[in-house]
Amino acid sequence: MDLKNEINNDNLPQHIAIIMDGNGRWAKKQGMLRAFGHENGTKSVQTTVESCAKIGIKNLTLYAFSTENWNRPKIEVDTLMKLLISSLKKELNTLMKNDIRLNTIGNIEKLPSSAQKQLLEVINKTKDNTRMTLTLALSYGSREELISAVKKITSKVKNNIISIDAIDEAIINEHLYTQNLPDVDLLIRTSGEHRISNFLLWQIAYAELYFTEVLWPDFTEQHLYEAIISYQKRERRFGKTSEQIK
């Protein structure tokens, strides 16, 4: 049965974020190196991106590489960077065909120059696409993002650009990497882990959290639909009572 038919198109999450976890464990189960898992994980990325665009999701953010991932063995980091470049080259036509705009958040300057060049090239070529925004979190850490925002705001207060009394949620949002994105409605994490791992801590304040045992390379279109259906069955109160919502 295609779960797509059970989705309520009038109640879609406007922003889905995914912690794509389990590539290494998936590879280990196959008796292969971790790189094999990362390579197969790209297939799930393509499936998820196209499926989100197909049903009308406006924003999809994927946790592709964290600030902490730089601490992994150099051979794995090098493999991930090469995979990023090759995936960007390969998927450009798919992004254009599906009218998807590529965006990125994180400390991109830490990426190898070749990866930065390829990333910016695809971002530029897709900048006029409007169907969906695909954001890759690269060299991203939420704490680093918040520190950066605090520094920018502090500097503006110091230089009398804004007053300290004017600082509110809107001001903070304007200084985050995600300033042009709405808050996350649905956060999905694969592989059975139940933690956020320094991902979009501010932006998921009222997100619905969905954890699945499925390892990322095994994550299919139907698994995505299961997460969305679970989201649609929940009552989002944002601090209010059920009676107030009704």
C-alpha cells in the first residue's frame, strides 16, 4: 500500500529537517568500510529530496556534516568531501528538473576549496528555482551558530545600530544561518538514536520529533511518508490547551 495516499495535503509540515544517521553501521552490517555506507546513503538523499518535492514540502534541511565530524579519521573526512563534490555534480540536473533551490548553512569556509566552488556553483545555478528549498547543513553546529549570532548582535549594540531593548526572537532569527527559513515543523532522525546532536537547537523549539530504527541507507519514500503521517496525527499546541486549539 502506498502511504502517500494517507497524507493530508492540507496539513503538510512546511519545514522538515533530517539527521541522516546510520551510514557507518549499515556498512559494517555488510562487512564493508564506512565509506560504502556514505556512498549508499546518497541514494536515500536523492529519494527523500524528490519525494518531498513531489508531495509539496517547501523546505527540507539535511544534516550532512557537523562541526564535530571534522574530528573523524582523515580518510573518512576526505571521502565525505569527495562524495559531496561528486553528488553536487551528479544531482544538479535533478535539482533543475524538480525546480529545487539549493541552500547551505554552516561554516562553509572550513570546507576544501574544491567543495566550496562546486557548492557555490550549484547554489548559483538553482537560485531562481521555487518549488522547494533544499538546505545542506555543512560544517554546521548549532552552538557555533548561536555564538556567531550573539557576536553579531553584540557588535551592533556596541555600535548603536540596534538597542539592547530591541533584541527579541525576530532579531535573533535575523542573525542565524537560517534567517531565510521558517522554523522546523518535523525533525526526523534515523538509526534509532534519540538525541539532537547539536542540530538546529533554536529552530526546533516547537518541532515534532520522529525517531526511527531504520538506518539511513535503508530509508525509503515510504519511511518518509510514515514520519509525515505520524506528524499529522499529533496535536501541535504551542503552549496552549487542546480546548484553545479547537
